[in-house]
Amino acid sequence: MALVPCQVLRAAILLSYCSILCNYKAIDMPAHQTYGGSWKFLTFIDLVIQAVFFGICVLTDLSSLLTRGNDSQEQERQLKKLISLRDWMMAVLAFPVGVFVVTMFWSIYIYDRELVYPKLLDNFIPAWLNHGMHTTVLPFVLIEMRTTHHQYPSRSCGLAAVCTFAVGYILWVCWIHHVTGVWVYPLLEHLSPGVKIIFFAAVTVIINVFYLVGEVLNNYIWDTQKCIEEGKEKPKLE
């Protein structure tokens, strides 16, 4: 029996994301007033994705509780749609984008923080909020994967959706540079046009790799769990 029910964990994680988003939006940073606002940063987009995803998880839990013992086929059909949406978001957005943000941010930060998170931001963003945006995303999504089985879409459809998101965001970053003349991330200022193309291609490949990692990890966790449960059900030989 779990120490904390997964439904309670999801509700707590959702509340934490709501708190992080509210505190982040309350910060009066110059970057928030420029073209694109907060939506030009992948970190903010990821926070919204995670909040929406865990909101759907909580809604699914509530719907499951309310329809328990109910023989209504229509309610059962709506619940299945909600579960399908939850699983799709986990596979295509919550896991790959969340893991990408955490790994890329801290990798570049350790190398040279000025390329991704200049020291100037310390005057606006407290350390706890920085970790809320760039650290806790990973354990939260891993907790969700461990506590709930998610049905992944076909690999071709999943990778196509991830590629669409990645390319869409890259085009959005390029458009912001076209309009303002400034790159969203200081790192891009130091790259030549040819290297930028290679960098963007590498980013797309990496996020697709994280999708595959999520699929493999999800299957491993739940195949292992199934084997354990089947082993417990087998009668012991005298």
C-alpha cells in the first residue's frame, strides 16, 4: 500500500505548479515586457504544459471516482477519452519536453550560465523558483510515470508529434529574432548561421530521443510491475 495515494500526489504537484506559475508571472522582469512575453521561453511553455497535464490527471482521478459504480456507458466513454488525452500528453509533451528542459538547462548552466541564465536574473528570480522551473520538473514527471501506467501512441505518431512541437518552437524563436533582432537565448548570439542549423537539428533529435527514453522507461516499469504481480499470484509449491 502506498504511503501517499497517487491521487493526492498529483493534486499536490498541480498546486505546486500553480504556485510556481503565479510567482513567476508576478516577477517584473524586462524580458516579460518585450515581444513574445513569457511565451518565448521554453521553460515557461514547459511549466504550462506540466500544469495542464497534471490538471488533466487530477480531473481524470475525479471523474474516475465519480463514475465508479455507475453503469452509464456515455460517462465511461468520456472517461476513456480523458485517459487517452492524459496518456498522449504524458508521452508527447510532459515527459520529453520536461526532461529536455531540465537536462539542457543544467548542462549549459554548468558550462557557462551566462549563455542560458545570466547572473542578472538572480536579482529577479529567487533560487527556489529557479529550481521549481528547472529541477523539480524531472522528479515530478518520474513520480507520475512510476505511479500510473500510460498508454503510448504508435511510435511514428508519437515522434511526428514531438517533431512538430520542436520545429514549431524553433520557428517561433527564429520569428522573434526576425521581429526584434535579438535571440531569445544568449547562446544563439555566439553561433554562426551554419552552426545554428546544426544546433537546431541536434535539439530536435535530442527531444525525440527523450520521447523514446520515456516510452522504454514506461514499458520497463510496468512490464516489471506486471511480472511481480503475476509472481505473487502464483501458488507456492509445498
